[in-house]
Amino acid sequence: MTRARVYEIDLLRFLAAMAIVLFHYSYRGHAADDLTVMAYPALAPVFKYGYLGVELFFMISGFVILMTAANRSLGEFVIARIVRLYPAFWTCCTLTFIVTLAIGAPPHSASMARYLANMTMLSGFVGVVSIDGAYWSLFVEIQFYALVAILLGSGYLHRAETFLVLWLGASIVLIIHPVWFLGSLLITDYSAFFIAGAACFLIWSKGLSLARAAIVACAWGLALFQSMQKVLVFERHFNTTFDASIVIGIVTVFFAIMVMIALRRRVFEGRQWWLFLGSISYPLYLLHQNIGYMVFNVASSTVNVHVLFWGTIVAVLGCASAVHLLVEKRLSSPLKAVLHRLNDRVQPLLVRSKREAPQAVRP
């Protein structure tokens, strides 16, 4: 059964989100771009590596999105992604917009046009600045969803293993001989993480094979290269140094844990309540960054830094929980029902138009 719940994945998703929160709050916001006036140096040396939580997110997506697509039609897959992404995104984007108007300036600002463009979740593809900087990874995720949708729509999802091999090979070639358009299309900055996660799902669902093990091993090597390239960018941007051995170690731990999950080995005892942690990780990721920076900018001169830092984390966890319980859980079923009814109406029209299309005249 390919859709059984993997509670370890839920816990990993939450830990990845928390690592990113601590990276932004303790290091990134103050380190560059003047996003916040408040630093938290007690945690900065450790959690400046928390940005790698995004790479873990991408590995998890490789696993989960292939699981989501399994035994589904293209329409069902698209509906599942819309229902999962949009209700929380609309809510969190709106909250961030309101807070930005209230206390953002300076340095944060927003306009109605920018807000409306952001609400489509496609603003990054048309050059509109995001309401929150954290949204950049959503655009990468959507590119991956599109690749899976192409496989699903063309009827080749059962050949996912072959696709992963080709994607891996193309990523390596494009690193050696860059072609910007193809590199962007195939997400060559992060492809190794998606590929590894997807290969781990194939191992989890179909069993270990030499080919699947080779894909994970090659993806690990590529992931280390991609991670070190990002380190070079970060060192220039933040005018600091990152320990390469720590980055390599963290990425390797990600791979080791995902492989253990894929082999159905007990890395840690799964707990059903981890489902809730996994569920709030998405709204937590969407809400925390700019709102936290703005709160720091407004309150850091009058509130104890420790109280403000940890109080803000508790607050965004509470807000993320509220978004999940009051928005996602309440809107998901009605939205899914509406989209399925729409899909049921559209599908017969598509089939009919395909049947009525003029056939080519053979000589």
C-alpha cells in the first residue's frame, strides 16, 4: 500500500521547519539585507546551518509527492496539491500583508497589486517580489510538481525510476556545461534532493534494488556538490565562513535517515501525534519569517531579547496551529469537493473534444 502514513516524515518536516525558523531568527535576518535590527548570537553559530532545513524539505517532497501521485489521475493529483497548498497560503499571505501594512515600514513594505499577485502563488515566475522571502522555495516545489504532473499526465509515472536516472544524468551534464533555461527547468541547484527523496519512496514502496541504491548514492554525491556551491554563495552574501565538514555531515545525516525510512527500519519510534507537527510545519514556514522580523524591529528596544525571541517562536507556532485547525481542516474537504465536481464536468468535455478532433488523412 503506497499511501500509508509515514509518521517519521511528519516529524522530519516539523524539525526542518523549526531549523529554518531558528536560522532566520537567530542569524539570517540580522546578518544581511537589514531585515531586522535584532540578533540572537547565542544560537547563531549553530543555527546559521539551519538553512539546510529547506534541502530536507526538498528530500521529503521527493518522497511524499511521488507517493501522492501513485495510483492517481492527473486531475486527482492537481486537486490534491491545490487543496494542500492554497488554503493555508492564502491565509498566511493575507496575514503577512496585513502585518506589513501595520508595522512593516521600514524596511518591509507591500502594495495591493503585489499582494494580489502573490495570492496566485505564481508571482515568482513573473518577477513579482514575494510578500515574504520564504516563498522562494514554493516556486522550486511547484517546478517539481510540474515534472511529476508531466510524468503522470503522459502515463509514464510507472517509469519514474528511469526518469530519475535521466534527471540525475542531465543535472550532472548541466553542471559541467550550463544551459540556463534547462538548468532552471530541471532545478539543477536542488535536483539531487528531490531525486533522492523520490528514489527513497521507490525503495519504500517497491523494495531495494541495485539501481535504486545507485540512484540514492549518486544523488548523495551530487547533493554534496550542490550544497557546497550554495555555501560559496552564502559566504559571499553574509561575509562569513561556513564549515564544509558540518554541511557535508548534515546532508549525509539527511540521506542516512531517509534511507533508513525507505528500508522501513526503525530510526525512531513513530508516533501518531507527529502528524499534527507535520501538519503545522507548512503554515509555520509561511508565517514566521517577515512577521518575526517586523516584530523584532518594533519591540526589540523595549522587550527583553530572550523573552522577545522565544515568545515570538511560541506565537508563530500558535498561529500556525490556528491556521491548520481553523482553515486547513475546515476548508480542505469543501474545496476538494468543489474541485472534484469541476473536474468531473471538465473531463467528459476533454474526452469528447479528443474524439471529435479531425484525424490525419493517411496517404
